[in-house]
Amino acid sequence: MAESVNRVYQEEEAEQILRLAASLSPSIGTIDRDRLLTTAAELGITPEAVEEAERQIADMRVEQAYREEFALRARREFNIHFVTFLVMNGFFFLMNVATGLHVIWFIYISLCWGIGLAFHSLMTFHSSGSMYQDAYDRWRDKNGAVNSNHGLEDNNGKRLADHSPSVVIGVHVGKNRG
């Protein structure tokens, strides 16, 4: 049984205890903002700190929505590239057979194109590399999202986190498909 001695905890330790206790407690569903602010005040957290945390969480959700949209588009583009590779190399093979197999030329096209396809697959499915991050940054900039001191904003300075991620993706990300 736990002692009833009034222990003193370091801030980091107290945070770990509260996080673990919250994960062990039955879910309470949703909490309205007033209750959140009241609970924060009881823990000595200022309303400004709560607002900043809310803003950062909203920014992280928007960033995650952008990353998911980018990954989805990258996979779609790779699938199109792969199907095109298969169809065109099948066509080149048939052309080579039709013109006679005394010179097997389609294999050179397949090998060169295959090297390009391999690099494309690395960039699409190896999301921890710097090439992937550079491609993501270029895509995000092209689609109007920029990082600033105030979080994610569009090119006109409007905070993207003021929208739900689906609105951000639909309006801001999806507008430049070309």
C-alpha cells in the first residue's frame, strides 16, 4: 500500500507519474476547454501556456496532415510510374520480338528505366532520408504552407492551424495539383 507521506517530486517525475496515471485511469471521453484550464490552473500552469500548447498541437496536426497527403501522392505517383514501366517495357519487348531477336535492344531500355524506377521507389518508401525530406519541403512550399515563428501559415500569413486538417488539405494543399 502506498505511504501517505507528503513526498516532493521533481517536475519531470511528476509529469511521468501523471501521464502514467492518466493512461491507467478509465477514459473520461472529452474535456471541455474550461475544465482543461481549471485542471491546468490547479497544476500551476498558466492559461497562456495552455493556449501555446493548444497552438502547437494544432500545428502538429496540420503538419501531420500535410505529411500524410504528401506520402499518399508520392505512392500514387510511384504506382503510375511502375505501371507505365511495365506496360512500356512489355511494348518494347513485343516490338523487339516483332523486329527479330537477333539484337535484344529492349533490355537496355528496361535496365536504364529500372534504375530510375529504383531511385523513385527509394524516395517514395524510404521516408527517413534527406532526399525524402527535401522532396517533402519542396512539395509543401509549392502548395502554400510555410513554417514561421507563429506556426504553419499559408503564403498570405493566415495560420493553417485555424482550420481542421481536412480543410487545410482540401483548400491549401489540393489547390495546386499541376
